[in-house]
Amino acid sequence: MKAIEGRIGRIFVLRLEHDDPLPGCIEKFAEEKGIRLAQVVFHGGIYKGNLVAGPRKTEEPKPVPIVLPVSDAHESSAVGIIAPDENEKPILHMHGSLGRSGQVMAGCFQKGVTVWLVGEAVVYEILSESGAARVLDEEADLKLLEISDT
């Protein structure tokens, strides 16, 4: 395990509106506010897009995702971490669960997940002298969170 220490910076409460794209609209907000590192807590309605619900085979070094399409309005709760990519662009990696009519699914929110009616999010900026970034892991072919103490 790797860890960095930080302190809470600014805290933002967001009201996302119908058809706002996740995670895109929160990433855009972070970029506009100069947020490099943050925790995001979200809840609200979701009605379009895809979740990734794990790899097809656990043993695969380059996971082939199980993609779950989202259609119709679902209640949702999710949490994630914003960290910069190699171009200093804030990237939100967010996992959550969706429910509708007693059925539940969970996974990683992919581009295209869309707010239905309203979503609410709290963004907790993390200030740290150390570093965290989304770096391409060649073996997994995924951008993973990398922690450094420099």
C-alpha cells in the first residue's frame, strides 16, 4: 500500500441537472476551479450510459470488462477520487450502485452515464505536498491511481 497525507481544502456542493454527463461535468468543474485532487460523493438519478461491473475473468492481466447498460431512471449513490492525468487534466474514477424497482447493480461509472432529473455531489478538495496521479498501467492497460511522496 502507498499513501499520502493531505488536508481538506475547499468544499463544494453541486447540483447536477437533467442530462448532465458523469463523470464529465464534475471533471469540467474541477478543471475550472483548479482542483487537482479530491473526493467526490454523489447521489441522485441516473438514466443513461454504462457501468463496468468487473472483468470477465479475474486472471486476465488486461481485463475485458463486463459492461452493464443503464436505461430508464435509477436511484444512485457513488463515490470517487479526482486525480490528474499525465496532462494535468482532472480525471474522476467513480464507483456506485443503481437501483430501480427492487433491482440493484453496481460498478464503475463510464463516460455517458447521465443524470436523470437531478443529482447532488459534494467535492472535498484534498491539499497535499505529495503526489497522486492517474498513470497508464501497461499490463492492465488502464489508468490507475499512482501515489508518490515527492
